[in-house]
Amino acid sequence: MHVVMFGDQHVESLGGAQVSMRLQRRFLEKAGHTVTVVAPAMHGPRARAGARLLSEPATRSADPSYLDLPSIPITLDREYSMTWPGRRTDRWLDAALRRLIRETGRPPVDVVHVQADFWGAFIGHRFAARHGFPVVHTMHNRVDVGIEATAPLPKLVLRVLNAWQRRALGVVAEAKPVGRDGWAYLGRFAGRSEAVTAPSSHFAKRLEAHGAVPQGRRGILPHLDAGPGAAAQVDVIWNGIDDDVLDEVLASMGSTRSTGSAGSAGAPAERAPGPPRFVWLGRMSPEKRLLPFLEALAASGVEAEVEVIGGGGQQRAARRLVEKLRPRATVDFAGRIPYAQTLRRIAAADAVVQTSIGFETQGMTIFEAASLGTPAVVSDPDLAAELGAGFWAVGDGVTADPSVAALADALREAASDISAGTARRPDPSVRERFRQSSRTAAMVEVYERITA
């Protein structure tokens, strides 16, 4: 099967969606499928580091799985870029893909997989509509929450974004106006798709509740044994963890997090002596709530070793806050570190701390932690429900509680349990269910269903 994936950013750039797409591509190819990834060409140091096959700029990279669209950089560091969706890009893409298939002997396209929210999604849906290819659209982001957290005048931004989407997708008029908010925006993509996938049950339920469900010619999912008139639904397929990296980290940790058999977490070795060890990791931006975590850490009064992994705009503010509050816990800012090393830090920790609320569509860090046998302090009740076990909930675990006091209480409880040797234990089945090989098998089932 030949899958053409569309992204907003080149998959060799930084970002969670890009990491996920790289992983999906590799495991699809390991399973015998062909993948072509269409995304804006990169600029700057990363682009110069990659050799080009053809002399014309912004064609395709040395890797035949990448088809790089002509693009313009949109950030000062030139890490990210965009391609304007329109007829010119359509013509360029069609010609480039024909050439790529001819030169590399790739089979004809079977399915389009859109994993983008903006220009990449417009380009991908236009491509599928022109050629009559079935579409799987993976919804990675809560567009409304993301824009509200990062853009001034978010309602105006969403109105403009919806108008741009309608123009790009050729929506002249809608039988019943679906609105101009984030759900309306996602709903238009879903309505043009044969299948929609989400990386968590809670996000899938929200998409369904707001009508962002597949309405293409195969929009009703036959595997649900749905009767006549049944509503279309969203497939839940987690973003996974690299099997090889997971096994490597588990092996390097020895018996501490080893598995006795598939799906069994085994008994962890006795923890090393010392105070409880917490890890917070992620982008240092307001929606991730690093600063409230540091305030709660100081308010909790716990003696602990805390490692903060990642970078971002709030890094200086976070350091200043620690200097001001002087918590009893020691706080080490590790910065950005390689992925495998990050996993080792998670595996060696007593707990991972997750602090964002309502923003994450999956919450990868707590699943990575559970795969390694590490429990978590979880602020978002939706993520806690998805995880199932092995966590300390912030607040009552049902209603989101953003208060510093609730987070401080959860940290105290976690520290007490860890010191007493009664720390929560993750669901052992998460490890196998989170492996990318199993996630790829689930996605292939979706591909086969909509191409049958």
C-alpha cells in the first residue's frame, strides 16, 4: 500500500507531530508499505545539512520518501516554514509526485493521510479531492485551545482561519453553517475524510460531540457493526513509542524496569535510597503550566529531587521563580536532551509530573512513563482516565483543579507514598499497547477499511 502523508512542517524539524510522523513512516515501511511524506521544504541549518538530489530548489530531498514543497520560512530561526495552498502548489505537487513515482518505481497512491492542521491539511485535502483518493485525517491538536494559548485576539484568528479554510477547500456555501470556532474548523476536515483518528478516547469523544466525524463515502465505520442510520465515529489510535528505543532503554535499566513477558511489567527492583525523584518535561510555555508547578512545589514543602527537562519562552521566568521561592526540593534545569536519554531519566525517576489542563490530546509523557514502569502526578482528569492506573490525581480526579494548592497536595501525597514504598503502579498493559508496532497495525486496519 502506498500512503501519502501531509504535514504542516517537514518531519525532520522539531515538534511532536513531526516525531510521530517519522515513527509512523518507519514502522509502515518495516511492515512492507510505501510512504511518501509531503511537507514544506526546510530552510536554515537543518536544510543545508541535508543533501539534495536535484539541482532546482525545494524539490525533494535525498530521501525518496520526502517530497518537499516550495516554501517560505516563517520563524526567525528558519526552523519552520509554510507552503501557500492554491493552484500553483497543486500543479507543482502533481508533477513532482508523478516524477517521484516514475523515478523511484513507487506504486500508485492508495490512501492520503493528513496529519496537519493548517496549510498542510488544505494541500492534502485538495490533492485527495482532485484524484479521488480516500482520506484518513489524524486530529493531533485542539485548535481552539492552542490558538487561545498562543495568539492575541484568538476569536478573530479563528474567524480568519475558518474563512481561509473555506476558500482553500472550495466551500462556496454550506447547507447548514457549522460556525467559525475551532470545532467548526476541524469538522470541515472531518467531513471530507473517509476516516478520522484521534490519539486518545477523550479527544475522540469531544470530536464526535462537536460533529467532527468522517462523512466521506465510507464515513460509517463497518467494523463497529453499526446498523442503518448509525452515526459515524472517530477511531482512537494512540501515538506510540519506538519499540527499539523502548527495548534499548529497558535493557539499559536492567531489572529495574524489565519485563518478564509481553504485557507484564514485572516487579521493579528496590528503589535507590534518597528523597523522591520527580521529573517535569515539556515545552516551557504557559499552557504547559510549569510556573504553577514550581509554585506548588514550594508550597508543598516536600524534600525531593526535581529535574525539569525542556526549553522554551518561560525558562528564565522559571529559574527566577525558583530563586525567589527557594523550595525545600532541589530543582535542576536540564535543558533539552536527546530522546533516549530523556526516557532513561523518566525510567530512573519515581514519578513524572504532568501539569497542563485541557490542552493535550494525548499527553505522551505519562504514557512514556507508564511504559517504563514510572507512575505520574496528573493534573488533567481526561489524561488520568486514559492512563487508567499508576497516578496521583490533582484534585478530585474528576473535575480539573488548576489551583496551586491542589497540585501541592498531590505532590505531598506522591512524595509520602514513594518514601513509604507504596508508590502507585502503572497498568502493565500500557507498555505493549503503546508500542509503535501495535499502533501501526491499528492504522493499517483503518487504511484497509477505507480502501476496500
